[in-house]
Amino acid sequence: MDSIRIIGGKRLSGNIKVSGAKNAALPILCATLLSDGESLLRNVPKLRDIETTSALLRFLGRNVDVAAPEVKVHAGAQVRPEAPYELVKQMRASVMVLGPLVARFGKAKVSLPGGCQIGSRPVDQHLMGLEKLGATITLERGYVIATAPRLRGCEIVFDMPTVTGTENLMMAAALAKGRTTLVNSAKEPEVEELGRVLNKMGARVTGAGTDVIEIEGRDELAPFDHAIIADRIEAGTYMVAAAATGGDVLLENAPLEDLGSTVAALKKMGVEISREGNAVRIRRPGALQPIDLSTEPHPGFPTDMQAQMMVLSCIAEGTSTILENIFENRFMHVPELVRMGADIHTEGNHATVKGPAKLQGANVMATDLRASASLVIAGLVAEGETNVLRVYHLDRGYEHMEEKLSAVGANAVRVQDQHG
Ligand code: EPZ
């Protein structure tokens, strides 16, 4: 398994181009199941999760041509509406084929995704919504079996905002008979983006991006051609890297309007962030101030930025507190940061970070996607050499991170694992 070797201490300076949003591309790839013909996705990032989703679509009977940043999907000769455990266990977002399959083909057999490093990640809201739309749901040997002659629109109220739950049910509702209203929906920009694509396909979606989404279902939907929005979490990650190294970075294609709470927190810590045309300049001229963060559904502070901001608080002048409210176990980066010299104490979902710590380079283990990114950022500021191991976690959600960082002055290289 590859690792990334970093020699810390370099200020980042130069331009970084933000890629397309992983968490927009994934549901939109699943939406191609809703129609025949050929759909074209543009500005798709070159990521493991995109490859995994493409492999799943091929297994389901689609022809998928991945030529980053473009992906072409067209209907094959037949459909096999079954998503096997081997593929779903690699990426829990695969559960988003469930809605499109049962809506389009009247049946679906999808492996339950199971938990992952950051929590149990149940899908009860996805299943509750499909049942309300008229699907019969049974669980058999770790698989969800969903059948429905034709889904019928209705009102669905989520117990909590769920991003992929909202997206799964938007796609199912787009082929249901009549109108569906999703209440207490997730408001992430990626949900709004899926709404735009479903409208291009012929559905009538209003309110995507708010907590009440209306979907007028259609008997048939058309293929689409769509350029994916920029990745706000990738952009936020590089903002933190620039701030941590005291650098001066221009982020091209950064979706500033989708990063309100992250930008507010960074500015509070003393980071200068300003728009320059359609780019964003990040500088950190002076000392970092501590911060109190609490992760919330969008537009609150994103859980996907929590690990990265924790590194910044490690080197701030004072004590910061971080509350992780979305997932029950999203502090896996903490023991690794402590090994690098950070002063962090956790109690349940509450972390107290004392700074400034002098971080030293070390061999550290990546776990979940964003924890891996935080270890890379820690390596950029640590004294000496850091090896971030198991970077396949990183490759799931960051396109050539070591290349993008080296291009702005970091001493970061990928070390291929000799044993393959
Ligand atoms: C999406 O995951 C993202 N993934 C995650 O990004 C992100 O961290 C998360 O939303 C929160 O913003 C994609 O979009 C592909 P949720 P998702 O359903 O949809 C509970 C990354 O780093 N819940 O919004 O799986 C759940 O346990 C990834 O790119 C239920 O209880 O998250 C959690 O506590 C990691 N039952 C909360 O809701 C359900 O049926 C929010 O989860 C569904 C969710």
C-alpha cells in the first residue's frame, strides 16, 4: 500500500486548482440508472470512489467510459439490479443505487453497506422513505430486497437530515407517480446539484438545497450532459493547508459560497481569505487564534472539515474545543496527531486541543478519508519527516494530493509500496 512522505516546514505558495465534487459526482452517477441513452458527466474528479461507482454501474449492466474529467454512461443490453457486498463494502455511498433501481426496474437487491471507521452509518431513513413510496422491503442475509410495481409520490419526513438518504429518495421520487415532498431534507450543495440534474432529465424538482424538497415524478426520464460543481471540502482542505503552513495560496474554482461556516471559522482564527476573480486567496500573516467548533448539517460547520481544522487548532495560541455531532467515532486522527506531539484530549464526541504544539514528523496511519487529509496537513507543518501510510483512504476523495501540494512548494512525494 502506497504512502506519502512529507518533510515539513515549507510554506505553501502558488495556485491550486480545485477539482469536481466527489459527493456530487457519486449520486449523479447513480442517477444515470434512471434513464436509457447516453449521459455525459464533466469535471469528474479522478478518484477511487468514482472508479468503484463505475465498476458498480458496469455490474448493473451499464457501459461506463471513464476518461477523467469526463465519464460517459450508457445503457447496456440488460440490467442486473443487484449491488453485491464486494462492491458496496468498499463504498457505502453505493446504497444510492437502491432508489433508482427500484423506481426504474421495480426491483433491487443491494447489500447493506454496514458500518465503517467513522460510525455505524445506518440506512434506516433510506428504507423508511422507500417503504412510504410503496416499495416492499425485506432484509435477507445482509441484503436489502426492494420491490414495487410503481412507486407512488407521498410526503416523507426524515428523523434527521441525511445527505445520501435525501439523494436516494429524490432519485426514487423522480420516477414515482405523482408528487413527493421530502421534509427535514439535507441542504448540502451536492443535494442541490442533484436536483439540477434531475430537472435536466425531465423531473420537476423544487426546493433542493432547502429542508423541504418537492419532486413531480415522471413516467420516463432523459439522459443528461452535466458539469459537476467544484468540491467544497477539497477546497476547504487546501485552505487549511495554506493557513497551517503560513503560506499564500490562490485556489482556483473554489466554491466560496458553499464554504460559509468554514471560512467564518478560519477568519476567526486569523486566516485572511479574499476573492480574486473566480479564485480565492488564502494567507495567514500572524499567529493562529484558538477556535470552538461544533459540527452541524449544512450550512453549519461540516463534519468533513473537522479533522483538518483540528490540526490547525493544534498549532493555534490557546485552547480550542471541537464537538463532533454528526458521527459517533470521527476522532481516529487524534491518536495519530498525539503521536506527532499534539496536545488533544477527547471525551466522547468532545475534543479539547491545547496549542501551540510543536509537531514532530512520524509514521502515521490513515483511517478515514478526512482523517488522512489531516495527517498530511500535520506533516506539512511538523519538524522532520512524516510518512502517512495507507493513503488509499486519501485517494478515495483527493485527486493527486501530493502533486497538488508539491506544485505549491511542499516536500511531499508518493512512495509506491514495493509489495503492490
Ligand atoms: C454524506 O454521508 C457524505 N457522503 C459524507 O462524506 C458526509 O460526512 C456526511 O454526508 C455528512 O455530511 C456522501 O455524500 C457520499 P448522512 P451520509 O446520512 O449521507 C445518520 C466524505 O468524507 N443516519 O448525512 O452517509 C448517520 O448515522 C464522506 O466524503 C441515520 O441514522 O451521511 C449520521 O449520524 C464521509 N440513518 C447522520 O445521520 C440513516 O438512514 C448524517 O449522516 C442515514 C443517516
